[in-house]
Amino acid sequence: MRRPRSLQGRLLLSLGAFLLVIWVGAAWTTAILLRHGIEDVFDSSLQETAQRLLPLAVLDIVGREDADVASQRLGAIRAHDELLTYVVRDDKGKVLLRSHAAELSVFPPYQGNGFGRTATHRLYSEEALQGTVRITIAEPLAHRAQVVRDVQIGLGLPILLVIPAAFAAVVLAVRTSTRPLRAFREQLEIRSEKDLGPVASGDLPSEIEPLAVTLNALFERLRAAFEAERSLSTNTAHELRTPLAGAIAQAQRIRKETTEPQTAQRGADIETTLKRLTARAERLMQLARAEGSRLRLERTSDLRAPLGVVVDDLRRSVPQERILLNMPETPVMSDIDPDAVGILCRNLVENALRYGGGPAPVEVTLDPDGLLKVSNGGPVVPPETLAKLADRFERGGASARGSGIGLSIVLTIADRIGSPLVLKSPRPGKQSGFEASVRLATSIAREPDRAT
């Protein structure tokens, strides 16, 4: 038999087995002691009966007028079961007196004072008048065995009821005692991979509490390490802004001041590279914000506002008709940080502008229930590529330009707000293109922020 892996199962199995062994051993010992006790009680009754009857029998026999009269059998006053039978004999074995139900075949020849036993009866003998009058009392062994069985059954039936009740009590006690352990396990099961907050350990047993303390210390060290990593990326990206802006200004100045075409081209190349580096630093800052900042607020705001600002800003760098924005006329309220909504929308639209092909515009659609969809034209993305697009530094092709973390930022925000990022290619109802959608939780269906 394989041992249970759970602590509760092991406790139930071990306690149940020990309890069963104890009860069986106690019942067996009680039965043995009870049998000996009953034997002693019945033997004492035989001895006392013989000692009380013998003087009366002597008086009856001595007072007879005719000493040669035949054996006398006592008559029964009323019908009854005679469990104790006796015979009174002289020293020559002649029966002088016997009880009404006594069968002479039951009584063996006299063998002296004391107890004796045959195959069917327990015997006790006494004598008087220097051995001339002898009495032997017999009791059926079946009667004794029946009494012992009745008493053992009377003791055993309550035990059979107590054992299931004891097992039920053990199960209840074990389940009650292990309830804090189950609650502790459930805490760990429902935690997301980004939740590094401390685990409640107030109700844990003293044997398990050090484990919770150690686990919380580990969570704290991990959280500190992640915070340091995010702080480094944020500070690094922020500190790069000023020198990058200065370097871009210097490259633009070189282009304006030089008269040599080659130098001007190099200045333009430098400016392009610096702008790309600036965009990369901006993406790193967005990623750090998506991973570390609080995305849920105590107040709600209209989702249409940040989406409109982002689309208007992006339309300054592309033809206005290149981006189509479809939003409901009624407010779409949500408790998500508007800055996070803006970061999410900007990355989705920029990704669509960068990788979308053909004359089809990029469509940004916000449904009344909070579903944001960004779709673009272009060739169908293979399923194996689609499955990896949200990975960090993954691009849509070997020749694709960009940082490769735009969709990763979107995925991080979507995961933090509890909504999946759904990528489809081709677009629903179309033969080509690409669509990304995220359901932004509204104030009607608010979910807890998965902040670390």
C-alpha cells in the first residue's frame, strides 16, 4: 500500500491505524480478563452453594427413620431451569440425595474435595462426617460460555459504535488542525508570478511558521532585486535622454554647417541612429513603468481621452488618413491608469504602422464594453511567428526594424490588468492583415491589480 503524499492523509492513516490497534488490543485484553473474572465468580458460587447445601443434606439424611431407604430425589416446587444440579453420596458411592434435574451420568466417581471438570460440566465436591457424606455440584460449561458471550457482546457493540465515532473525530480534528496549512497552500496557488507580496502566516502552526517566514524573506529579496533591475532600466533610460537629445542637436548642426555631401550624409546617419536609440530608451522606460507602477486607480476615467490624445499625436508624423479612430459616443469608464492606456495604445498603433503593408489604414476601435482593437493590412503572419510576437526583442521578420519590445510592453500591461492580449492573423472577416485586441476592464467589472 502506497503512503499518501499529503500531510493530512498521513495523519489520518497513522492515527486511524494506531487507534484501531489500541481498540482491538483493549477489547481483546478486556475479553480475556472478563472470562477469567466470570470463571472465578461461578466457581465461587459453586463452592458457596456446596458449603450451604451440605449441612442441610446431612441433617436430612441423619434424621431419616429408615437408613436403608432408597435415594431421595427432591421435587420441584414449580417448573424452572436448573443450572446447578447436585448429588449427595456416601463413602461407598451410594446416592443419598439429588436435585430433581440431576442426571447421574453427569457426575463421575468422587475424587476428593475441590473443583473438577468433565467435557460438559464444571464440578465442585465437599464432604462431611469424616467423609461419609459427600456432595458434588455440577454446572454446565455451556451456561458459562453463553454468559461470557453475552457479556462480551454487550461490551463489544458499544466499541463497534465508538470506533467509527472515534475515526470521525480524528478526521474532524485533523481537518480542523490542517485548515491553516490548506489556506497557506491556497494563498500560494492563486498568486500570480508577479505577486511577490508577503504571505499571511498568523494562523500557521509553530512547526510550519518558519517556512512561511523564510518564504516571505525570499519574496522580499526577489522583489528588491526586481525593483533594483527596474530602477536601473528606468534611470538609465531617463539619463540617456539629455545626452541623446544633445547628440541629435549636434548631428543636425553638422548637417547644416558642412558643405561636404559626405559629411552631411554621415551627420544624417548619425541623427537617424541616435533617434533610434532614443526610441529604444523610451521603450525601456515604458517597459519599466508597465512592470513596476500601479496600473489601477481609486478613481475612474473615460478611456476615450487617452486614446484620442495618442492617435492625434501619432497623426502628426503620418498622413491623417493613415490612422482611423472609431470610439463610441458615450463614455467608456475604467479605473486603469490613463498613462498605461496611452502606452498600450501607442505601442499597438506604432507596431501596426511599422509592420502593416498596403494602402489599408490602421484601424483603432474601442467598443462600449472596453474592448480595444488595433488592426492593419499586410501579409498573413504565420502561426509559429504569431505565437512568438509578444516575446521580448522578437520582430516580425529578419528585416523588420524596431526595438522588438512593443508587444511585450502591451502583454505586460494586459497581464497586470488581468486581460489577455489576443493576436490574430488574418484579421477577422478578411483574407490578410493583423489584429491585436485587449479588453480593458471597465468600472462595472473591476478586477484586482496584479502589482508586485
